[in-house]
Amino acid sequence: MEGQTVAIIGPQDAVTAHVVSHVANELQVPLLSFSATDPTLSSLQFPYFVRTTQSDQYQMAAIAEIVDHYGWREVIAIYVDDDHGRNGIAALGDTLAAKRCRISFKAPLSVEATEDEITDLLVKVALTESRIIVVHTHYNRGPVVFHVAQYLGMLGTGYVWIATSWLSTALDTNSPFPSDVMDDIQGVLTLRTYTPDSVLKRKFISRWRNLTDAKTPNGYIGLNAYGFYAYDTVWLLARAINSFFKQGGNLSFSKDSRLSDIQGHLRLDSLRIFNGGNLLRDSILQANMTGTAGPARFNSHGDLINPAYEIINVIGTGYRRIGYWSNYSGLSVVRPETLYSKPPNRSSSNQRLYSVIWPGQTTQKPRGWVFPNNGRHLRIGVPNRVSFREFVSVKGSEMTSGFCIDVFTAAINLLPYAVPYKLIPFGDGHNNPSCTELVRLITAGVYDAAVGDIAIITNRTKMADFTQPYIESGLVVVAPVRKLNSNAWAFLSPFTPMMWGVTAVFFLAVGAVVWILEHRLNDEFRGPPKRQVVTILWFSFSTMFFAHKEKTVSALGRLVLIIWLFVVLIINSSYTASLTSILTVQKLSSPIKGIDSLRSSNYPIGYQVNSFARNYLVDELNIDESRLVPLNSPEEYAKALKDGPHKGGVAAVVDDRAYAELFLSTRCEFSIVGQVFTKNGWGFAFPRDSPLAVDISTAILKLSENGDLQRIHDKWLLRSACSSQGAKLDVDRLQLKSFSGLYLLCGLACLLALFIYLMQIVHQFSRHYPGDTESNGGSSRSARLQTFLSFVNEKEDEVKSRSKRRHVERTSYRSEDEMSSCNSNRKHIELSSNLSLDSDTRNCNGSS
């Protein structure tokens, strides 16, 4: 640095790179490293640091995608405790979190860790739950970790070991490994920086082989990816310096005033600032070349473009490639450079890897976790109920039984592995415990899981993960009911009063419309007013039984009648079916119709002690807390419901459907009224991201599919249930809205027919009674209206015959007028001719 340095290639490790980068920043000297992969050596903190290899940020992203691809959720990280190890594992934690995965245990190693220290650390790892282990160390410690792991039996079936690029670098450099070393890494996955094949790369490898074969006593030294990047770094810097001079750069230096006064053996005052450092750095970052490792270009963050890795499976005496990872398209079995010309596709169906031979020489994907091998059983909390013990019953401190316990035991037995567990009662045995508090204790670490009648509700899902529901449930209203007996007016029950009223109005309306349309054409719809009113009424109501005898002759009348008869057919069929149901099916009645009527009343409401129903009624339905009455047992339910709100009891009880059905199985004087107004189910609770929750859910689905779940239900909960007798609450009357479409259709048909009929009448009236357009007096309009009404009341045949007579009379009058006019003209001509002759005679006599 004292010799007027313009650029530095190296150092090779992250620790030294951090130190030198600070100096390079002060002296504005570009620092190029082909092997320092620490992601914290960013261009923001160290603007003069240029990484000419791939950052560990991308390598850790590749490992996170592998973990997610195989469905694992937790990993253990073994790493060297220096800048390289800590910062790389921190990047791994961030990328795993983006996949909803996490590092469950971090196992740091000192840089010079002994075999005993490594043994102690791996013993702790073996006692943990996860079996996915990521090893991020240096080459000098990595093989020792695997040797100790092999000694402890941690490279057998069930384990997954993923080594970062240090292992592939060692394999490329020192291959073949000794057989004992290869035995220690069988089934291990490792990543190797991907360098695409090219003519330049092959030539360089050939030259390197010739060079090392001749000059080293042990023969050929393998060439790894960092060797390619080191070679390309030299050429990259050479091209950048050439560009630097072409842009007018010059090699000039200046003193740093902050160092000139510092004296000491370090001779810091001799260091000089490179004045062209900015230009040379920009020339490096703007480089565009293709080297032995592929394209050497930088993105806006100062990283090489197109980061990619090969995924290698160590097997036998060598290894096999199972796929690639690229920042462009994720996991693939296709070379990354072939994907760059296609649109990126990161869909799950496109993420592929070849099969892997895992530790233990198995091709079956490891589960990725086991129960901690520390001799401790799973502590499973079970609610110690005092009522509805068919679901959970605790006898003493060891004996538990019930529907929920049998479902859990059957699901555990379906798992492909053993689960050591112990059921621990929760509650004082005097009151039903709060299941919400039981779930909260899972997050506090008191219990490892909770099994029982635990409803899956919102605030509980925020604290723990739940399995697939094993029984449907939801809040219902239970109220006293009484039987409804038939009476003398039962025939009116099928329709509501509104339905009866609208139906009667339409009967009359349709009769009136048909009368209007038929009155002028059909003799059966004519006669004295009294007779016509009777005809309308008779015709209207006889259509109900299709017994009308009057025939319709007009097209519009037939159209209206056809539509109306269709409506009557539907109404009759619905009435008959409803009345049959009313008279033959037992009916129950309750003053409480459901949760809405219960809310609108001021009656007290019962609920089960420590049930979530209380919070729901208060928080969601805004029911005053003073109306709520806690009840602790089915006997208290029955007594409070029988006493009723006027004798210190309750009007209804709001409880979970499963409890309500069990309560009603032996108490027929009560029933569920209204609909289920919440939808949920019961499940088993586990800590967040617990893999056991997923496996138990799968087992519950198997129980449901093979019928075992129903058999367990029938064993504990099947009773001679009064709630399923076919009894029906209240009378389901037919509502008007059920027939609104039919009535609308019929009404539109009537209006359309009346409109067409009116247009026809007006047209005929204007033809037969052309009005005096010059007369505008009120008396004329009144007379014309009377004439129009009389015209409407007349039969159409009479109007037509009268019109015909008028036409004949007008024709005869016109003929007589024409004859009179001709005679008058003839007489006028004769008179004129006589006068002319007389005048000529007088003229002749005068001249004589």
C-alpha cells in the first residue's frame, strides 16, 4: 500500500477482506476478491470492494429453496464462528423465513475447534428435533465434523446433511478423496458454483493440467470454481485499467491529511490516496467480458449477473449432479443458460430435481424431524371436564378416555413412527377448564400439545396450529319446545296471511282482465251488471279447480288464462304438499325462533362455563353481559330451561352443537331452534409450525375415509336422539316471495293484454266516431267520453253492423245528391238556351 497501489486482488477470506476493505475505502483503491463470499461485504458499506465471485446470499437462497422443495420446515446450522460463518448463516435465516421455514438450532464452531469440542456440539445437535443439518465451515474443519457425525451415527437413515460450497471445492481440488473420508460423506448434498461449459474453459483446464502435472510432486491439482474466478479477475482488472487509460485516467496520488501527523512503526503517513480510484472502480463495474467462469458483468448491486449453482449428491467414490439452482428460475434439471432465453417460471410444478440417495443408502425422502432424543415424552394437556364426559373423561392422574381421546389415539397409531407422549389433566376438576387458556400454555412451553374438545376459533389459531377438524361444530340455540296439535283452521296454515291476500287479489284481478278482454266478443260475459259481477267472481275462483265453464274467444283472453292456469297449478300443488306435511308431521313450537329473536328479547341466556360462547355473545353479538347465566352441567341446563326466564331460569342456552346434541339425546322437551350461527370444528392444538400437526391431520383424514372416525363417534355419542326424530320447529309456511316470480309473470301478461286491447278499442272508436276536432268545450269532451264508454260496452258485432248500415246510408245519400245536382245543371242549360233564342228573335224584328 506504500508503493502507490492502484488495485488489490484478494484477500481470499472474509475476515481479512473486512479489515482491508476499510483501508481500501480510505485510499480509494479498488479491492477485488474472487473468494470472499461474505454477503455483508456490500457495495454500500465498502464501495471499493468488488466481489468477482458469487455472494453467499445466493447460495443460501438455493439451500432455502431445497429445504422448501422437500417440504421441510426447520434446519440446524453448524458454522464456523467468524465473519464468513456468522454472516452466511444470517443470510440463510432470512431466506428461510421468506419460505416460512426457520433455523431451529445454531451450532457455532470456533475456527480452531478440536475434535472433542466438535463431538460435544454434535451431541447437542443429536438431541434436537430437526434432522436437516446445514454445514457452513471452512475446508479444514468440515471433514472433521462429518467424521465425528459418522462416529455418532448421525449419517444414518433419517438425517439430511447439506454442505455449502466448501465441500464441492474440496472435491474438485483434491479428488479423489481417501476412501475413509468418502465414507463419512455418503448421501451428503453440496452446492458448487455453476460455470458454464465453453471452449475457453476447456482450453484453460488443459493448460492447467499440463502445468500442474509437470511442476507438482503429487501430480495434477484439481481446478475448482474459485480458480476460474481468480483467472478471470486478473483479466477483468487488466481490461478495466485499459479502459481507465482510454478515458483519460492517470496514475496520481495525494496525501491523506488525517494520516500525515500519525507517527509509528506502521508508517501510516506514507500511505497515499489514489486520485483515479473512482474512475477505475467504475471501469471495473462496467466491464463486459466472457471468461472461463462465464459472463463477467455486474448488476446495480455490484454482484455478478446470473448467479447459479449445481446441486451435487455425494455417492460411492464420487458424486452425481441432481439439478441446478439459478436466481432466474429456481430449481431445475436443465442447465441455467438454456432457461435465460425463456420467461422465468417459478411455479411449484416447474421446480424439479433428480432423485437423491440420502444418508443410510435410501431413496425415500427423510421426514426431516424426530422427537427429541432426550428421554422426555410429549406433554399433552387434556381438559379435565366435569360435564359432557363422553368427550373427555379424566380418572385420576393417568386414566383418560372419551371420544376425543380415542380419536387422538387412533390417529397416533396410524403414524409411521412412534410418538412418546403423556396425557396431563388440565383443570381443577370442579369447573370445566378454559380451552383458550390451555392453548395459551402451549405457547408458554408448559405443554407440547393439547388434546380434547377444543373448538378452532380465531383467537386460538393466533396462538397455535390446529389439525384437521375431526368433528363439525358451531354455536346453536337450545330452547324449550311444545307440540303443536291440529285445529279447525289448520287448512289455512300452508300460506301466510300476505300470501292468502295476494292470491285472492290476483284471482279477482285476472277475472276482471278476462272479462274486459271478452266483454265485447263473448255473450257469456255480457248481460245486466249484476250478472256480469257474478260472472267475474265465478270465473275467477272456479279457475282454482279448473272448473270454469265460460269459454274464451279472444286471443288476448286465452293468453292471460293460460298463464294464470299455470300459476294456479303451481299454487295448488304447493298448497297440497304443505298441508299434507302440516297434518302428518309432528310440529314443535318455541317462543324463541333463533339467535335473532333471542338477541332482540331481554330474556336471560345460559352458556357453558369457560366456553368461548360467552365471548362471542358479548363481543360479536353485543349482548349485555348481565343477561348471561353460566351453567356447568346438563342438569343445570335442564333446570334453567324448565324454570324459564320468569322463575329465575333462562329462555335459551347457547352452546356448541356437539354438546347440544348430546344434551338433547335424552331430553325431548328441548330442541335446537334456528340455524347454526357459527361454523367451526374441533381439532388438536400444537405449537406453531409443528410437523406433527400435519401428520396428525393426515391421519385424521385417513380415519374419516376408512370409517373409523364414524365408528368412534357412534361408540361414544350415538344415542336415541330426540333431536333427530323428524320433529320440526314451528310451521314452515309458504311465503309470498316463493311465488313472486309467478305473480309477476301473470301480472305482466295481464297488463300487456290490457294495453293491446285498449289500443284496439281506441283505434276502432276513432274509425267509427270521428270527433269534431274544432270543438274543445268541456261539454263536448264529456259527451265524447260517454260515447266512448257506451262504445266499449257495446258488443263488437253490433258496432260492426251499425257501422255497415251507416256506410250504406252515406252511400245512398251521396247518390241522390249527385242526381239532384245533375238535374239542376240540366235545367240551367235549357233556360240559358231559351233566353238566347228570344234575344235573337227580337234582334231580327228590329232590323226589319
